[in-house]
Amino acid sequence: MVVSRRFALRALTASLIVSPFTLLARSPTDDFWNTEQPENWTPEEIQELTSKSPWAKPVTAEIKAYSPLSNAGSSGRGRRGSIGSSTGQRSAGANSGEGSPKFSGVVRWASAKPIRAALKLQFPPSLADHFVISVSGLPIVSGHSSDSTPGDSSDSYDGLKSQTSLQVKGQAAVQPGVIEPDKNETSTLYFGFLPQLVQLDGDKTVTFATTMSPLNVKVKFELKLMKYKGDLAV
């Protein structure tokens, strides 16, 4: 086949024009956070890192309809819905009605360097030197303990602290010492855990669980995947 000089030149010109745009529209790679600097991350890469990555677990929540027949003898526990990541577990509850509201959220290991860099997070002083897990996008009914009384000076999140834990496989579960709302994002809560109480060694699984009535949240993080520039990022 004979290719004319004019055709060859036109083909070469077209390739030179298309290539720069193709580079700008690159797709996220599996571990771009280890091969590229944060300032070079694309919006698509940041979205992936902060919504579905080793440090971010998407969750879907449904507030299940209450049915007296399906909760007989269950002490009312069936009123709660349940949420979890693909590695979490769904808890048993009441049958879901067709009109039950659903919510999409994400649980992040927010204190990890790549998450902080991607979202430009600045935590309040109370969360300094803590492992910080954030829960975003889910309805928060109340941060107050059910036993609190008017004028009570106790932490308004005491009730939620007692229903939240971070547990390394093979170790005892640890409750958060601090819970803070995000001042700029009203649907986000930060849970702070003291590193001295959580031994993150080896390639273990860490489970974060909390109950924000009427929802249960449970996700798992794999330490072996949470590597940033060669180091564990938490």
C-alpha cells in the first residue's frame, strides 16, 4: 500500500494535536498517590482517593421502616437500620419499606497524609496527635447522651463515644477520646483515638464501628494497603 506524503503529514499533525489533551484527561492509576505529588493529582484522582481507596470506604445507609410484627421480643432493636462497606456486615433489623430513605456516605481515615493532602484538612487542636476517623454524608440525629439532663456539663458526645470503637484484629476495642464536628461541613464528624491505645503493627485489619441512631456503621481498613510513599499512613 502506498501512502501519500500529504496523508502522512496530516496524520502526524493530528496525532500531535490529540496527544496533549489525552495526557490531561488521564485516568487514575491504582496507586497514583505513590507515583505523583499531591499538587499534580487530578480532580478525578482526588475523588477516587477520598471516596473509594485504602483510606476511604463508601457506605450506603437505609433507615428501615419499623414493623411491630417483625420486632416482637427484640426490645425495639429492630428500629435501627444498618450500613457498611463491602467488607462490613449488615445487621438484622425490621423489614424495609419501599419508601425508606437512603443515604450515601463515606468513612475515611482522615488523619492519613494522603487524605489530609487531598482534602486540605485542618483539625481542631483537640484532635492533635490522634488517629482521626471521619464519617460524612449520613444523618446525625443527636450527639447527646440519652442520660444527659438540662444543664449537664458533660461532653455532649459521651453517648456516641460509648457506642463507637476502633479495633485492631486480635486486640481489644478502643473508644474515641474526642469527637468533633467539622466546622465547615455539617454532615461530617471526626472521631479521635489515642495512638498509645491502638497498636498498628503487621498486616492486620482494623475495624471502625459506631452507632448513630438509628444507623449502625461498620467498615474495615487493611493496614497492608494503607502505604503512602513506602510508609504506613494513618
